[in-house]
Amino acid sequence: MAGHSKWANIQHRKGRQDAKRGKIFTKLIKEITVAAKMGGSDISANPRLRLAVDKAKGESVPKDTIDNAIKRGTGQLDGVVYEEARYEGYGIAGAAVMVDCLTDNKIRTVADVRHAFSKYGGNMGTDGCVAFQFKHCGQLLFAPGTNEDALMDAALEAGADDVITNEDDSLEVITGPWEFTAVKEALEAAGFKAEFGEVSMKAQNETELSGDDAVRMQKLLDALETLDDVQEVYTSAVLDEA
């Protein structure tokens, strides 16, 4: 990405996520509940649940809270029944936006998402209008200065799909979504600790925005992320903070 620092952008995004920790517990608990409902309570046989539990532990969610969320998912405890919903659309300058939700009321959720798109300069589209622009995968980002050859050898041996060298010399390890945790643990055992890691929908092509366009796009993303039913917001937009 000419003129853009992937390292700085990821750090900025991580900082924004850290500032929203009040919602993180709720999102993690909902994801654990749905993962258990979809695939059962056995973490070793349910990669989605294992990923959700690992993420919750990383955010210091109490063990009892995690266990109760699993029990609600499997019906051992009463609780709200959530459905998955994905909404797609376009932001500023046509940047792709994909919004993943867990909701107990799809009518309310779609109205809220549509309102956020329209209020902040975006357009909600039809199912599938931008999903093809994203790849479901794990991403691990390593700081500039990391030994590229050694990381590549360790990553490929651990089962990673690819290692990308960004223009700012940061290194990005790409994994399958359900192989993320195993690759991360193998790299840590080999002495490589990622500065940032997540399972995400990675944009295959990015739209660089700067100035007023970047400000407007950030407002749209913030509006979507603050909705109660929204779990994740993915975009092809890369925002230049300069």
C-alpha cells in the first residue's frame, strides 16, 4: 500500500478496540453461546468454540462466565436465543463494509444497521454484494525488524497459509480461520510473539481514504460498531490518520 503503514493502521485499530472494552465482554459471551449451540460444548471438537474461549480468556473473562455461556448455548441453562445475521454495504468512496451480528430480533437489527449506513454517508446493499471481496482467515502481525526468513520457516512448518512482507517491513502471517490458534501457539513456542492477532474477514483489495473522507468513514464504522447487536465490522477502507 503506497504511502501507508500497515503497522500504524493495525496499532490504531487495536487502540480503538481497547477503548471499547466495555462491549467486549458482552460480544465474547454471545459468541461463546452461539458457538456452543452450533457445534457443541467439546472445545477439542468445536474449533469455533475453542477460538471464542481462547479470545475470552485473553480478555480476562472469568471462567464461570465462560462456562455459563457454554451451558446456555447447549441448553443446560436458560438464556436468550441469538441468531447470526450479516449485512453488507458501501461506505465512503465505495469502500466495502460487512457487518456481522448476533441478535434476538432481526427486524430491529436490520433497521439499526440500515439507519447507521444512511445517516453517515454509506449505502446498505444486498446479500453478497461485497462478501466476495473478503477472505475469512487468521492474521498475525509481527513488528518491523522481525527475522523474515526464520518467521517464514516457522510459520509454514506450523501450517500457515502465507507470510506477507508489508511495505513498512512489518510481517503478516495468514492462517486458516480454525488453524489460527494452533499456528499462533507454535510460533510462540518458536520464539515469535505477534503484536496483534485475530480471526477476521481480510479485504482482498483495500481502499485508501484520507482527510475528510477518512473522518467520515471512521464515523460510519463507529456508528455500526456501537450498535448492541453488532459483533464485528469489516471494511476494505484503510484510513490515513495523517
